[in-house]
Amino acid sequence: MRVALAAATALGVAAALTGCSSGDPLSSGSSASSDSKTIVIGSQQYYSNEIIAELYAQVLEKDGFTVQRNFNIGQREVYIPQLEKGAIDVMPEYSGNLLQYFDKESTAKSADQVDEALEKALPKGLRVLDEAEATDQDSYTVTKQFSEENDVTSLADLKNVKEKLTVGANSEFQTRPYGPEGLKSVYGVDVDFTAIEDSGGALTVKALKDGTVQLADIYSADPSIKANDFVSLKDPENLILPQNVIPVVSDKVDEKAADAIDEVNEKLTTDKLIELNEKSVTDKEKASQIAKQFLQDEGLL
């Protein structure tokens, strides 16, 4: 949910993809997809997702696969069509959000229900591999001061807050099932919306700290939550579905490649993902460097 391209026109999609840091999936990606020896790996325009994509890329290269990286492509409205047409072969995803992309009416709530529903919802030619224990949830997050002054620790508590509330998030959050309309439908809470296009990054953190917004969508594995003593509100009605890291892949990914990716996910816990994210956010390390060190530490490289 991590950069607003939901309303992109065909021209806008092409432009967005052309601007990717690792190349244009429409051109180089399509030709690579026709090469049976090359696996094209994409990532969202979100630093944590790029780290995970790099983990997959490096372990596949270690196992002898030729890998093409097409990172920072944007959001599902852009990259899912590319997966479906074979321009991308592997994409790190998040289980609940992926399900709601394909089945907006799904009633799944638990992780097991999400997994079961996801198997049925995916279109022909796409499948998911084993999910990681690691989750990276969208979350309605507030400052500690706001939480204490308003006695708010869960989304249900927001209905008792008298002041006008505004949530800051990427643009597409506004139309997601767990966005403002979902919050009103499930918890009876009305909120305004402010678009902040940095996937819960520094601009979002600043807006939350200075009171420009009272709520912010900050992903649960983001180290800024702990660093700023923020409070991620509990969600007793499961408005936001479980979002385990899960790879969605095309038929191009054979058993050997799938096994290599599964080995990475077996090692990827939420605590470890937070550590990887902290190296990016705090230490400013590159995704390739972070991934290499993790794979070496875990005996996978």
C-alpha cells in the first residue's frame, strides 16, 4: 500500500515503470521473461520490500539462477498486471493486503483463513510460496502523548475522542478496505485524510509528531515506532488483516527456485525484519548490503 499509483492511466503506468530505479519492466522485463534462464524480481517502492526482494535475488543467484532486478515499481495497481502478463516473476507481498486486492469482499480474518482464501483468489498463472513468520502490518499509529491524554489504546477507543481526527498515509490508503471508510464502518469513527507519500517514512513521522495528523499509517515493522515511542492501536475487530510476508510468483518459478525462496522465509521473523529495516532507516545501508549480511549470518549464502 505503499505509494499512490491507484489512479494511474495506461500512460501513467508506463511512465511510472520507466522511472524505476532498476529499469523498465515493460521493456527489459518482458524480454527477460521470455528467457527461461532469467528470473525477474520486482519490489514495491518501499525500502523494506526492496530488502526482501534483494534477499530473494541473492539466494537465487547463489543457486545458479540469472536474476534481473526491477525494484521500486510502485503498488499493486502497477505491478500485479505485470506479474499476470509475465514481465515479473517474483514479488514480495503481504498476505492480507494481497487477498483484498483480488477479493475485496473476502470475510477472512485469521492468518489461516487469509491463506486459504488467497489460494482461491489468485488468477491462473500466479501462486504464493510459503509465507514468513514476519509480518509488516499497516497500523493506525498515534503518539504516546495522544494515547495517554485521550485514553486511547485501540481503534475502538477512538469513538470517545472529541477532537477532529486526521489520518496521514499514502494516497491509496484512502480507498483501502481498512482506510477511513473501513474505520467508520467497523468502529464508527469518522476521520479526515491527508496524503503523505512516503510509506510511513520521515514525512509521516514528522506530521504525527507535530500534530498535523493525529493518526498515521506506519507499518508495524518500522523501527520509527520504537524510536519515537509511538503507540500502534490495537484492532480487536481485525479491520486490518494479517500481513505476513509472502512471495507471489509466476509459473516461471520452478521447484528449485521456490525452495530457495522458501529457505529465506523460514529465517525471516518479525524481529529480524525490524532489524533489517533499522539498518536501512538508521544506518543508511543499501538493500544489497543488508541482504548479503543477513543471508551470510543465516548460512544461506
